[in-house]
Amino acid sequence: MSRIVAILGTRPEAIKMAPILRELAQRRLRPMILSTGQHPHLVRQALDVFGLAPEVELPAVENGTGLNDLLAQLMSSIGGFLSFRRPELVLVHGDTTSALAGALAATWARILVGHVEAGLRSGLRDDPFPEEMNRILIDRASNLWFAPTERAREALIEEGCPADVIFVTGNPVVDAVHFVSSQVARKRYAEFPQLPVLPPGPWVLVTSHRRESRGRVLAAICEVVERIAASGVGVVWPVHRIPEVQTTVEAKLGAVPNVYLTPPLPYPAFVRLLLGASLILTDSGGVQEEAAVLGRPTLVLRAATERPEVLQSGVVRLVGTEMDEVERIAQLWLNAPPTANVGSPLGDGRAAERIASIVEQLLG
């Protein structure tokens, strides 16, 4: 029987947890991987890149389920499983509803909780929403905190978490990006059939799906993308499956020359886009991290970030949502790209090794 259960609901969780799960398995602490049903196909797809698969898959959650119903459904199914299985430790990652449900269900079952990527804070209760509050609640429910940076550790101590069980490990996204990019770098662009055939010259990668970006902001992002494309620059946008996002993006950009809309991509194909893009426009927390690790010029379309360390990279800039300013800086960076600072602000790629060692000592 596995002594550890890792709870995964979304692709970013799977990507960042995969190096840890591989390292634990090498230490004969093979964790049981539980897919919550939040995004089951994307979790399977991401884990497969690392040679992993979920042992348990809970019933899939219907698209469009509201936050209250989603949390209730996940807590019920995860709680039932944990009450039956009774592991010694539950590992959750980040800030998703699956992570929150897993942390609360484990706490109520009197099972230890370890939070990977603990302590990230934007300082704004509702931005990002609901992730900022999710992180706070998960950290209050946890027993072990794996902080990616010293700043995250300090935030946890300020909130009353005991310092002797807060561990600065680095962010496992560095481990994951190094693992995948080393494979991708050996392949030509044409070897990724999911990617569009782009004309010669610079091109821009765009991602946007956050709740606070939908509606007026997303429509404005589309207008900026259309103007960038009109200047002769190619734009690739893997469009999230959220209906509101799909409807807006496809209506505004579906027929625009030089704009290539794709479905969500397998992670190696997405990393290939990250490596090749001249500029990235995003509101994603994970893409901020990946861009900083790879040294790719990136404009963050948000008012605040819970990952301020990425701004130290020299290639990631927080620009807000005033689109005239976004367009101005985008054109400036396309003509004169910034230079990355030496070293990753998120760690050295050994986070999985450190976390696995701590868990191994804990479980004896």
C-alpha cells in the first residue's frame, strides 16, 4: 500500500509534481497518483510526458461547474477515497480547487498535508481569483510547506506557519522545464504536427484564460493581437477550452491573417513554442515561470503577480491591462529584445530531489 497520495486536478499541477513523483518512486516511496476529474484528459496527457499515469481517476467534473459546486463535489469524492485508503501523507500543489479540496479533505481525515509551491502571495485578496484565497486556505490546512523561494518562506512565517517545517526547495517547474526542453531541443519545429506552419520572421505566443481577464480585457487583448498581426508578425494562440474564452477569441481573431489559433497543446509542443517565440503575452502564472526559466521575453497581462521573483530574470515584465501600453512595449521588445540575467530566480532544478529527501526522512 502506498504511504503517499498525490492529488492532481489540472495540467500545471501534473507538470510540476511529475519530477517529484519520479524522484519519490526512485526512493521506493512510490506515491499513488489521484486524478480528481477536474481536467482528467490534460492530467493524463501531461503525466505521460514524464512516463507516469494516475492510478486512480475520480469521476470527471462537468464543464462550467461553479466554484461552490466544484469544491463540494471534489471534497466529497476525495474525502471518500482518503477515508478508505488512509495514506500517511497527502501532497497537493499550488492553488487549484482540486488542491484546496484535497488539503481540506486530508485535514478532516487527520492525514498530514504537504503543500508544494507554498507561500506564493500577490497581496491582493481577489487577484488572482480565486487562487490567492485558495493558497492561503491550503497553507492554513497544511503540515509541511515546500516554499519555492525565500520570499515565499517569509510570507508563511509572517502568517504563523512554524519555521522548522517550512523548506525552501526551489520551484519544481524548473526541474520539469529542464526535463522537457532537453528533449524538445533535439527536434525540429516541423516534427511537432500540432503546431502551425509559420512564415519566416518573428512571431508572438499568446495565452489568456484567467477569470479577471474575461470579457472586456480579453476583447482588448484580441484587438492588440490583431494590430500586431497586421504589422506582419505571426501570432500563435493556444485557446483554452473555457467556452467564454473560445467564443471571444474565435469571433475576433478566427479570420485574421497571421493569427494561428490552436487547441490546447501537449506540453512538449507548448515548450517548443516557448523556445521559439520572439515574445510571449500571457496572464498565466505558470507561463511566467516557464518563460523566466527559459529566458524568453514575456509581458504579463495582469495587475499583480504572486511570483515577483520572475521579474528579476530581466525578460519578464508586469505590464497590466492598459492595452495601448501593452502594444507599445510589445513592439519595442520585438524590435529590441531584453537580455536575460544569468541564472533562474526560481531555483536550480533540484527541487524534486530536495522535496523527496524531506518526505523520505519524514516517513522514516
